[in-house]
Amino acid sequence: MATDNAQLIRGASTALSINYTPSVAVAEGEVVVQGTMVGIAARAIAAGEVGNLTVGGSVWLLPKDIASGGTVTAGQQLYWDASNSECTNIASSHNKIGKAEKASAQATTTVYVVLDGIAS
């Protein structure tokens, strides 16, 4: 579970979403990984209840790796590091989450991400 939840910046009316029924409660803005698919809960979802995960068509402000993969350029592919609950530009074993909307310096702890939809 993320300690710093994602913040929806824009695109709520154009967002692509999928149904999701969590086994444990999911907080608003929490990033959820299912296999190679990454989504974000636009609203809180109670355990066992059907809710929605946003997977594309919107821009989110997400926590970013400031160590090994910290400097990000506009349009760069980003990945979700589920172990550290942050975006990184290092593919490694991480899942694609989207592309950077704009550049983000190494020391900046957040990045604007355009969700790619169901990227694998």
C-alpha cells in the first residue's frame, strides 16, 4: 500500500477505467498492480466491493524515485516500483505505468504521469 497516494490532476471525465474488486480496502489514489497492469483508485474501494481503477486517459501526480532513477524527461516511459511505491525510469522488473507529462529533476519527489492505459 502506498504511503503517498497519487493525486488526480486532470482527465477524470476522459479516464479509461476497469472494474476491480479488492480483497482488502483500497484508499483513494492508491496504485494497484494486477499482473502487468497498473491502475489507480480514483475513489476509495471497500474490501469485497466493486470499484474502478483508472488505467488511462488522465494525468496523475505520483511519488518518484529520487535515487537511482530520479531524473525524468518529458515523454519518458515510467514504471511503477511496487516495492517502494514510486515511479522510476528504470524498467528492471517494474510494470509500465505511463509517460512523464513534463521533466522532473532528480531531487523532485513527484512526477506528473500520463497513464498509458493497459501497458504491458
